[in-house]
Amino acid sequence: MLIEPEVFDEELELEEINSLEDINSVEFLLKQRFYEVRDYIVKFFKNKEMYCGGSIPDHILLTDNNIFMVLGTGLERAMQFAYAAIARAGSHSSEVISESLVPDDVKFIISIIRAIERFRIPPEYIPGIILLYLEFCEGIVVET
């Protein structure tokens, strides 16, 4: 599961890099965000179980691809991938079947978002963490 990062840093565009100092600043910011995301992933998945049982091994969860996916996946893209994966899995209906007028798949995604928010994870990382949750905790293959 690899999604190319959409934006690493809004403040320092690569076109604006004029000196070695700027390059070092960009590298520092990227490394800082990489480890920040890694820490949030560990924090959220610490007590979660894999869909097949047992804890999620760090060497599977904390790959560079997974960290970069959380770093670079926007909400719209993540929701496209998530709802497509849920529909393929057939685990939650997209039809309105209750009086609440909210489809089961939407309720399911909202419940995941609420669980992630309880860990005070910044909103920009939530979309990627949703995709990891679907894959590791629900066993829903997300094709990106």
C-alpha cells in the first residue's frame, strides 16, 4: 500500500530552495514529520489487535510506505480508497437501511475517526490512519 505524498511542507516549496541551509531545513522538517507520524501510529495501534488476532507487529505496521502514506494522504483520496475497499469487502452496506438515514459504511468510518480523535492525533494524519486501520484491524484490503 503506497500512496505518493501529496504535500510535505506548504511553507518550503522545493522550487524555493536556494541554499544548502534551505535543503537542510527541508530534510530536518521531513525527518521530524516522519518520526512524529511514526509516534502517532504507535500510539493509536498500541493496544489494537490484528483482524486475525494478536498484536500488530511493528515491522509490519511501521514500514516507510505506511508512514509516508499517513503523511501524504488527504481526506478526499483516503475516503475514495476506504469506501471502495469497504464496498469490495461487502462488510458494511452503503444503502440506507435504518431510520437514521446514514448508511452503515459511513457510520463505520465515523466510528473509526472518533476512535482516532480520542488519541489527539492531528487531523492531517487521520485519513492515512483510517486506511491502516481498515487493513490491519478489519482485514479490509485497501487498493491504492
